[in-house]
Amino acid sequence: MSAISVSQVRKRFGETVALAGVDLEVEHGEVVGLLGPNGAGKTTLVRVLTTLLPPDGGRAEVFGLDVVHQADAVRRSIGVTGQYAAVDELLTGRENLRMFGELFHLPGRIARRRADELLERFELADAADRPARTYSGGMRRRLDLASSLLVRPQLLFLDEPTTGLDPRSRNAIWEVTRELVDEGTTLLLTTQYLEEADQLADRIAVIDHGSIIADGSGDDLKDAIGGQVVDVVLLDPAQRPRALAAVTDAEPLADPRRLRVPVTNGSPLGAVGLVADTLRGLRIEVHDLGLRRPTLDDVFLELTGAPPVPSTSDHQDPGSDPDHDPGDDQEAMA
């Protein structure tokens, strides 16, 4: 039995198709990154799986429990951390955790002990008795994540948990996430940060326009769009047309100084030498030349046709934003 089993799940908001028949399996102890541009359906799928939004069709199960007909049982086995920290700013960090303990129906003694443990684990003990309104964004996000772990969930949903955080706070969340994985927690992580998916996920499912369009390990996805390439940065962009004409299979990139050459056969180092010799023979000066594998940025661009754009905290009118995920509206109203 899978931790998550999704088959042909559909969801519409008026004329907008948020989920167009999603299929997804997540095994016990697995970390799956759900990657996609704004409006792809990531948050909508998470809200269906966490019983906060009923699907229009298809089947979704968590540990064999139907998310619609057995919603209460599903909720007892999961934890959720959303895009925005759900903390009461008037309460202290310790009071927030104890309040969540009461909501989870934990006995008072256990709730107090778990709160103290989590404050230590998330490096919030020194600020435990300060009002949450005095916390930084990273501290609030850590407190929110701590609250979702009070009952030691078997499955944790992290919906863009590090959006808007500085690199130090993001690394702190990553460290705690790795600890949870080591303890056997199953994770479904939605993100637009490609490095985050590469760092944390065993598998990456790419969703676009409400459908899963690719699924595999980071290495699998990178290999699927091509092997190694010779990456060339020219000193003078005016010389690129000559370089493209002379180097077999060379492809232009967005930067007018750059081009890449797929390594289709033979030795990768031999390919580097051949490109270097060809450019040297034409007296085309090079700023940098090297061998590299495709990155998740390349995968994202190849699969979705658009570069990844990190989420922002800007408030926009959903009706005017073509990338808006209607599931976010439901979250705001919940």
C-alpha cells in the first residue's frame, strides 16, 4: 500500500482547469518533489490530498484511506505546512505550540513536553516566550513546521515551505527536513526552487497545466533531455555566428555570448578538445569553456517552455494573474 495514491484526479474552478487528471504514487519513506510553474496545480493537489478541497473526479488515497469519505482518519496521519506561516502573532512561540497540541487533542502533559522538544529542535528555545509577532520570517516558518510535527505525522506535506526566506533560513528548514526523512517520515514537497528539489527529493514529479508531465529522479530527468554538453562563453558576442557555423551541432543560448554543444558520442573530454581546437583555429576568443550536465533549470525549461520563476510575496489580483493557482483562493477562504 502506497503512502499516497492518486488516479485521474480532476478539479475545476469555473472555467479554469486546475487538475486535469493527475496520476501520482508516493511510497512509504519517500521524498517526492512536486515541481511546476505558478498556476500549474501544485497547491490544488496538496489541498485535495490534505482533505481541504474535494476533487471533482478521480480517486485520491492516503495510506489506503479515501480523502473524501475517510477524511477524519486521513487528517490523523498527516501534517501540513503551507506557503504562509499559520501562527498566532499575539501568542508566544511556546503558547502557539501548546494551542496546537490542544487542537490535536493531546493530553496537556504530552503537549507541553512535545512543545519544549520542538522548540529546542527548531532552535526557538531562546525566543519561546516572546510573542510570535517579534519573530523573523524564518523563525515563523520554523514554528509553523514545528506545529505540524506535534503528533509525529507519518506523512508531511510541505507546500513551498521556504518561499521568501533568506538562504540561511532556507538551509535551516532543509536541515530539519533531512532529519525527518532520516526518521522515516514520508514527504511531499511542492516548490519552485529547483535547488531545493534537487537537494531534498528522491523523485521529482513535474506538473504543468494540471497534469504530471514528467516523473523520475533528478538524474533521470536531466538525462532524459540530453547527456553532457560543452558549454562555451565567448569574449565577443559578435563572433557567435561564426562559432555556430563552424562547430558541429552547436546551439545558441539566451545569453548572446553563450552556446552549447551536445556530446552525442565519443569521449566527453575529446568533445571539449575538438570544440576548443575549432574555435582556436578561427581565432575566436573564449572567456570560458567546460563540460557540464543538464541542470534542473534545463529540465524545467525543456518541459514547461518557461524558465523557473520563484514565488514572491507580492499581493496580486488573482483575476489578473494568468499564473494564479485557484487552489490558493480556497486556502484563503478556509
